[in-house]
Amino acid sequence: MMVKKMWHFSTAALFIFLCGLIISFTAPALSADLSDLPQVNWRLQSAYPPPEELFPGVPGAYGQAVKLAEMVKKASNGRFNIQVFPSGALFKTRELFNAVGTGAIEMAWAAPLYWGGKFPEAAVQFGLPGYMVSYQQAKKMVWETNWLEILRRNYAKHGVYLLADTEVAQYNMILTFPCHRPADLEGKKVRATGMMAKALKLWGGVPVKTEPSEIYIALQRGTIEGTLYPAYAGITYKLFEVAKYATWPGLSAPLQISMIVNQEAYRKLPQAYKDLLNEQARKWSEWCYDVRGPAVDKYVREHGPKDFGAKMIDFSPEAIEEFLELSQPVWESYKKRSADCAKLEELLKKAKTF
């Protein structure tokens, strides 16, 4: 199977990135007259903490929510305001889905893995181990297939409207040892959770539960020898100080992050606001797939070695095939959970051909 490399990103593309940033936030508001529409004030909690930027000009997961709120406010001439709260400000991250479903808050921005235990389709939505496509392929899957349609009917059962999906980088491995193939993970203690912990076992590793805030110390002390985590954490959380290797591509990439809305709050919106919210969410999602994701990868691959002496390891096609083969039991287990899980898995596989 031919696996496309997802990490090449030229200087010219970075220039386009910065231009895109300017265009996105200086675009004129919708031409429609919204003056007769009511003032709407919503609250959105992100699963992620500040800062808004991972690197200069590159918004992080928290910044993604902030930028969407700015776009909605601008497009509505200041009549539709979304106040963004950081991780833990109102609810614990694993409480966010229920908070949105019950209407305690109107919106949340988080990885669907956090509520994958409530319905299996959300776990598949996050990205199964061995799902590895380019950002462009992922964008086409989300916006040019029935991906959102399938998911929305499952979210609706819980009082939640799935507004959009977008990327939150790749799920790399940051390690204290070099890894070129699954055999190199044999017996190694690596931080992993959920389905990725199951996959790590299949690859030969020993999954260890570690809170994100404790990863640095655990690596430093040798309690763990690596973590499954987006490679940018090597820089933002300085993990490259204590773990000098990052593997590419991510063994689940790109991960999906979701914008979710209380269904009743969405239903009560005037149609013009519904259209505006969906339009701005799609615009921001596509921009992140087109520009943000590749820019993050490029920055990490350049500055990890330059600033921290980290080594970037690119898996060979043969190694990737081995990881894919070993991951199949996880795919099979979710495929049996529901007809919609099976349909979503087919889309994940089909995305490789886009």
C-alpha cells in the first residue's frame, strides 16, 4: 500500500499560511442585514488550555476555538457572541459532553475520544490506530462524504449537534529511545489511553496511564519511556528535553477534534444564525486542514532538532504496513459495535484514495 508522506511543507506554503490567517480574520461580515436578529451570547469550553498560539502565527487547539468565536462575532456584526473558556474553567474535560447535552453550556471544543465510551461511533470518529492520511484527504472525508451525516444522527440521540470536525495534528510517538518498527517497542513502557493503549499492546509495548500534566516528570524519572502524543508537545511542553525521538507519520493522523453544540440551543437559533455558524465552522475547519496542520508539522520537524537536539524518525513503508497489520484487531472490534461504526471505518479506509 502506498502511504503518502504528510510532513513536507515549503516556505512558500508557510507564506500562504500567514496570508490565509490575515484573510480569515479580515473577511467582511455577511452582507445580509442582521440588525433585526436578537443578541445571542453563548459559552464554549475548550478541552485545551491557553496559550492561543502553539508557535508564532500558528493557533493551538485552544486558539482554534478562540478564532472561530472571533469569526462568528465578526460575521454577525457583533450580535452572536461566543465566550471561550479554557480547560477546566467550568467543567472537567470528561464532563464536557454531558454539559453540552444538558444545556449547562452551549458549546464545547474537544476530541471525541473523551466521550467515545458513551457511543462507539465517537471513538471511531477520533481516528483509529493505523488511520494515516494527509490533511487534504481528511478534509475531503469530513466535508465531501456523508461522514458528518452519519455522526450527527448518533450525536442527536444525546441532545448534541455536531457542528464540525477539524484536525488537531498527528498522533506521533515521543520516545526516549529510537523506534523504527514495532519490534523496537517490545516491553517498552509508553503512555497511552483508550484504543491507542490497545494498539500499543498489539505493537509490543506496555501501555501506562499517565495524566498529561505528569508526562514530563514521568519521562524524566523513567516511569515511562515514551508517550503517544502530538509531536508539537515536544516543543510546547518541552518533552524533547527528556525524550529525544519523535516518529513520523503519526500512527493515527490527523486526529479529529469536534465542535459540539447543545441541540436545543441550536434549534432555537434564527435560521440566519444557524447558517452563519455552520458557514464559519466549515470555513475554519477547512483552513485548519489546508494550512494549520501542515504548518505545525513543519515547525516541529525543523525546530525539534534545531532547538532541542531531537531526532525525527520517518517510518519506512514496510514498517508502516507492519503497524497497520498489527492494528487490525482494533478495527475489527469497533466494526462489530454498530452498522454506523462499520460505515465510518469504510470512510476512514476510503480517505486514503482521495
